[in-house]
Amino acid sequence: MMVGYLTFRSENIPKLISILLLIASFAYMIIHVCYTFLPQLNAFTSVLEAVLTIPMVLGELGFGIWLLFKGGKVPLVRDGGLTKKQMNIQ
């Protein structure tokens, strides 16, 4: 949930990935609470898990792929100086 919140607050990470990560965190909690405290609803929990697997996989794989290709890249400065954003000038 913290990763989803931090990615949502970030300006660099796409909001779709952030929202899918938040959905995935709530889905994990709901599924594990159902398996732990409601074992008599095992069939319902299995169906719920199958439905919620789609946003969980899309969020986590999307974030991982985004980190591999775009995350952590620092833009090159060709003139040797710092940009206004790097100097925190508004």
C-alpha cells in the first residue's frame, strides 16, 4: 500500500500504474482476510481472487517494466550546468 501511495504522489510515474498498485494492495488484504477469517466462504474467495488477479498482475508488472525502462533515468545536461529543476529554483 505504501508503494502505491508513493507512486501516486510521484510526478514521474504514470497514474494508471499507481492506481493499479493501490487496487492490488487492497485486493491482497481482502483476499488474505477472507482466507484467514472466513474459511467457510472459500469458494467465494477463490472467485474473488481470480477476478482481482488481473489488476494485481497489471499493476505489479507494469511498475516493474516501467522501472526497468524509464525509472531512475537522470536527464543529461549538455551545457555542463544545472537546470532550474535540479537547482530547485521556482
